Amino acid sequence: MYASSSTRSTAHRIDLRSDTVTKPCAAMRAVMAAAEVGDDVYGEDPTVRALESRVAEMAGMEAGLFVPSGTQSNLIALMCHCNRGDEVIVGADYHTFVYEAGGVAAVGGIMPNPLPTDSNGGLSVEQVKAAIKPDTTWFAQARLLALENTVSGQIQAPEHIDALCRTAADHGLAVHLDGARIWNAMVALGVPLARLSSSLDSLSVCLSKGLGAPVGSVLCGRRDFIHKAARIRKMLGGGMRQAGVLAACGLFALEHNLARLAQDHANARCLAEGLADIDRLTVHPGDTNMLFLEAEEPDRAPLVAHLAGHGILVGPPAQRIRIVTHLDISEDDIRDTIDVIRQYYE
Ligand SMILES: *Cc1c(COP(=O)(O)O)cnc(C)c1O
């Protein structure tokens, strides 16, 4: 019944660890080769400028800044909004707090105040209000609320983001949103990007996740914010010269790889449905291109090893094993993955 798994070529690797593993296609490499470039530290790279304005326009913000990574983009934003000793209120499982090597504290000198998130990855208005400390000489003062969308593939509702931003504004806090995968939320909700960013002070988006560019993020905000951000980017070593060869990939990705994120979402749904009836496996489907498999012990490590033996890579064995669909994953790959997982449980 599941013959396809044993007959498929294991030379073809199915890499479901992350949507960062995509490789630029021939057409993307061609636009890199043809890109018009200049010295971007002098503000003279026309392709970088085109990308920055394109993303800022989509986000409904005044200006954009092309940066090497999402991590640097978030750090720049936090350092722009906060002085040393200021506090940032953040979800305890958000990327800025957990997965950025502690840069906010080590480099920024900023004090994180991490709050537990709900099952959808969100923070509540009440939580944020309660976390803002009174103005005394002994409390660090919160200057910023740092949000994320999507959170582990879960969409944060635009109305809820708006409500959090109103609360933050009422208390004199700015709001930064880490939108590494906001494109997935945008496509899944069928709304313009600006609908998801209209109440934010700054937004960071990744080009190197679902969009499939090899490198780069864009930080968006008001013109004066972006001017300050460019100085901090330089301080952090992120000022790039003929970066148009990379920005060209971003422009290509926005044109060709944005609407197709719907296919990644459909593939993730199909995978979740194909595994739903396995007794010893609980599937946590997401809203977009991620799902999590909760295997009973002692299945976790052997399941991941069984998949690897068939050339299928997933997240590390843990209580929840992460699976991410992307540009380089086909419907056939999804069918093969279902077959190989089912074979493990037979
Ligand atoms: C990937 C990611 C980033 C930035 O990652 P880089 O690898 O530094 O580009 C930021 N936030 C989230 C939620 C991410 O998934």
C-alpha cells in the first residue's frame, strides 16, 4: 500500500526543517547577474533603493532599510526604540528573545521583560498593561512592545495587533513587529501587507524564509527612524556595498514567490490531514506553512531517524517535532513524507 516510499529515490532529499533551506532558482540567479549596482553605504545602489521603497510601500510605511538578516533587523529596531537600560516587553518564546543570541541584552544593553504567550502565540492587552511598571527610580522603564507574526506558523489577528498597539501608545510605548513570516499571514488572510502593519511603529520582514531569497531582510518605519537605523546598521557591521545583487533576489521573490505561499499552506494542511488518524501521533496543524508532530515516547528520536534514513529531514526530536513547507517542497514530496511516516507506525 505504501510502496512509493520504498521505491522513491533517496538521492532526492526532502528538507522540511525550515523554509530557510531554499536555494535560488536559475531565474533568480539571472536577475542577480543582471542587477544594476552601486555603493549602498553611499546610498547609490539603485536595486537596493528599489527594494527598500517597494517593501515600505507594501507596508504602508515611509521608508525601508535592506539589512543582511532578520536578526540584525530586529536588533537595529530594538536599539532604535530603546536606550541602554530601557525595557522591552516581549513574548517569552519570540525570536527576538530566544533565538538571537541574546543580542538585545549583550549588544543593545536593553532589558527584556518576557511574558508567557497563549496557545496561539499571542500576548493579551491585560498582560501588557500589567507588565508596564510605574515610573520610579528602581524600575527599568518599558519603551517598546516587541511582537511577532506569524508565531510558529500561527497568524496573529490584525484587530488584536491593533488593540495591543493602542495599549502601547496609551502608555508611551512604541511597537516593533518581527514579521519574518508576515508574508504567510498576509497570503493566508488575503489582505494587503499594510493591513497587518498599519498600527506598528516598525516592521521587519524576511526575504530569506518563504519568499526564497538567499539573503536579506527589510526594516520599515518612519523616515527619521530609518535614518537612525542606517547608522546602527553601520555600527553593527551591516552596511553593504554593491548589495544590489542580493536586493535583486528580494525584488524577484516579491514578484514570483509571494502568491505561491498559498501552495505551501495547502501542502502543510495536506500533510496534517494525511497523518491525522495515527494513534500514537498527535498532529498540531498551523495556520500557514508549519505544523508540529507530537510523538509519544519512545518514538521521537527513532521517528526522526527513520525519516532521515529515507532522505526526509524534519526538526530535531523534541516533544513537538517541527515541519515547515516551502518553495522547494512539492505535492509529491508531501505524499512521500506521509507514506514514510505511516510506514514507521505500521
Ligand atoms: C528566521 C527568523 C528571524 C530572523 O532570522 P535570520 O536568520 O537572522 O534572518 C526572525 N524572527 C523569526 C520569527 C524568524 O523565524
